[in-house]
Amino acid sequence: MQWTSRDLDWGQALRMTQRQNQALARMLTPVYLGEQTAMAGAANILPQMMEAGESTAQIYLASFIMDEARHFEALTRLYRKLEYHPLGLRELPEMLRYHHRLRTGDRVDWVWGILISDLFAKLFYQWFADAQSEGLFGRMSAKILVDESRHQAFAEHYLRRNVPKMEVARRQALVEMRDELFRIMRAMEDRLRADCEALNFDGNAFLNRLWGELEYFSKRIGLTNGGPPTDRPSEEPPGLEPQEETKAPQPRSAVPRTKSSGE
């Protein structure tokens, strides 16, 4: 049985200071917008999968849209509880670049972008599920993680079936998409660094773990040897030759009138 926002105790304390409430509202903005744009993106991709005769993928997308709608509704209620709004595009312009890139391309591009975004969301929600396990957002994060694991499993299955059939140039385009999205994430982390510090959230360590996940899944789907973006220091250059598989890095066991998050 699927959970809904009504399963959460909204009378429960957030267990954060006012500054931390603001910091969470700001840090949550890319994830919140991601839940909303994922709904719209899935609706646009569904006809492509219908035309390709991918019936299993169509069934998955129907449940995916419901999951994202549930997350978006729960996070909207959380913003009311925080008494802050999400950041606007002027305050976090990287969001526009990120989500524009997700909407560019065919259904394989979209599933790859969703996998990248789901890996980001998984680590984000995992951190709060661990760090605030008794708090409202920690409990919500634990519920969302169950859905994210299902999305990740489908995306991996779909890409492992399709990526190996691609020409080298097409696979290289997916590598470039991955690297572009990662650089945008890094730019967002730079802009939100003070908010990360307010919540004792190590943004640099988070991105390092995220890159480990991206490297692992790039290999898993037959895309690359796991080389990082060219402007990120590495002993191994990017490429397309598959190497031996590595183990996936494990996460730590790990509206009424409101204030603007930018205030």
C-alpha cells in the first residue's frame, strides 16, 4: 500500500531552529522543483514509449507520475510547516539550466537524466533520514526513499537494455549530459553553502559520494569507464572502454503567508 502525506504526523516538531528551517527550505528547492518537473517530463515521454511499443515502461511511468505527485504534495505541506517559500529562479538560476537539460532529447536521455536526479535525491533524503530520524522531515525522507529506490531500479534496467545498442557518439553524448548536470549540481552547492553549514550538511562530501554513484551506474549501464568531468581532478581520463565493475558506494545508515527563503 502506498503512503500519502496523511500518514505523517504534521503536529510533530521539526526539531530545527528558525535559521535551519530557512536553510532547509533553500536546500530543498532543487529537489522540490525536481519532483514537479519529473511529473511533467514523464507525461511528455509517455507517448514516445507508446509509439516504441514499450508497454512495461508505460506501466512504470504511470506509477512514477503518482509517486512524484505524492512527493510534491508532501513537500508543499512541508514548506507551509517551515513557513518559508522555495527559492526563485533569480536566486538559484542553475535550476533553470538543470531542468531545461532534462527536457532536451529523447526518452533515453530523459531516463538517464531521471536516474541522475534520483541518485541526487536518494543521497539527499538518506542524509536527512539518518540525521533527523525522529523529526518530521526525517520521517518523510524515509518514506520517499522507498519510492526512489524503485525509480532507480527501473531506470537502471531500462538503460542497461538500451545503452549497449548505441553508437559510440550517442553514448558520448550521454556522458556529456552527465558531466553537465554534475557541474550544475556543483554550482548549486556553491550557492547554498551557507545553508549547508547551518544544517551541518557537508556539501563537498555529498558531491563526492554522488560522483561515486554516478561513476558506478555509468559502468553498470555500459556507458563509460567512470571517468569524471574533465574539469574535476582525476588520475583516470574519461572514456568509453568498459572496465571491471566496482561495488556501489553505500549511503550512511544512513500556502498561508510565509517568508521567502531568500530573506
